[in-house]
Amino acid sequence: MKLILLGGPGAGKGTQAQKLAEKYNIPQISTGDMLRQAVKDETEMGKKAKTFMDQGKLVPDEVVIGIVKDRLTKDDVKKGFILDGFPRTVEQAEALDKITDDMGIAIDAVVNIATSPEVIIERLSGRRSCRDCQKVYHVVYSPPKEEGVCDVCGGELYQRDDDKPETVKKRLDVYNEQTAPLIDYYKDKGKMVEVSGDNSIDEVYEDIVEALS
Ligand code: AMP
């Protein structure tokens, strides 16, 4: 199973990718998580990426394409993978086509999680993430057992800088301008399945699994 999850900020890509990765026993490849790890590790790439991320902008294509290309050389992707947050521009999608062609593999399906702007704002303002294992919570809809502490690894939960209201607006604009065109890109390839992201986590998950089967 080789999947791409598409959707705006707050659509629930990361949450659904975690669940699907568990179900199909394949890795979740999240460019956002990999970039945040690089920021945390203060690598050269992380320092450069941070300036874009903090402003709600996309990190330059060549950087992100390089990260994904590298990740797809690892052994664990042989059984399949879920791309979460990549591609985000047509240039990235074209680069991915080339990478998969060179590997002799093909993406099986692209799932678009379509979510309304009001839901997105509510979700992002309540989102909390684990600093250590990146698991995602929501203060109202999926709170941890103990406030501020990750259920899985005991790590500290924090609000991402780019989930603050002023940056969310910018991310939505960036999504509409640069990422939304990918919906037609993949529709034209006949690989697109669409689900509503406005429902509960479990409902969206069931809709995705049904659409994929
Ligand atoms: P995410 O966790 O997917 O919401 O990503 C958080 C931030 O990381 C985005 O707002 C971008 O700044 C950056 N980022 C993640 N994935 C990509 C990508 N495929 N292309 C460019 N920037 C990305």
C-alpha cells in the first residue's frame, strides 16, 4: 500500500496517517515531522527550514524533495508507505513521479481529506503535539489522559508555533494557492479518493479504509 494523504492544515492528515500506518503496518512519512525534528536538532537544514515554517510558508521544494528522496531509499518503505504532507506543490508532485518511476513503483491512491475552514481553525487552536514522539492530541476532541503529558511516551505536549492564529491564516492561503491544485493533478491521473474531514477522527478513518478497499 503506497498512499498519499492530501488536505489543508488541520485536515487531520497526521492523525489519519498514524492510524493507517498502524493498520497496514507501513511507515508514515511526514515531511512536517521530519522538518520539526531537524529544527529541534538544530541542523543546518533545520535552521533554514525554521524561518519558512515560523511564517507559515512552504520550505523550498528542493529541500523537501531531497528529504523525501532520501527517506524512500530506506528498507522499511519496501512494504509500502504513507506520505503525509508531501507533495504540497505541483513541482513536488512531479518530482515524486520521477522518484517512484526510478524506483519502479507506483502510488496506489491519493486520499484527499476535504475540510471546511471553520473546522480547521477550531482544530488547530486546540491541537497539541508531543515534543518527543510527535503524537497529536486535541484539548477537547482527543485529550491526553493527563493534561500536558503524552499518553504514549510521557513527553511534554506543546502548541506548535505555526498553529498560532496569525500563522494559520497564512498557511490556509498557502494551501489554497500552492497545494489545492494537486487535487486536479491527481484526479487527472485517476488515483483520487475523497472523504470529508469534518467528521470525527473515527468516522474519517472508516471512510478512508472503505474508500481504499
Ligand atoms: P505540517 O506538519 O505538514 O503541517 O507541516 C508544517 C510546516 O512544515 C509547513 O507549514 C511547511 O512550512 C513545512 N512543510 C511540511 N511539508 C512540506 C512540504 N511538502 N513542502 C514544503 N514545506 C513543507
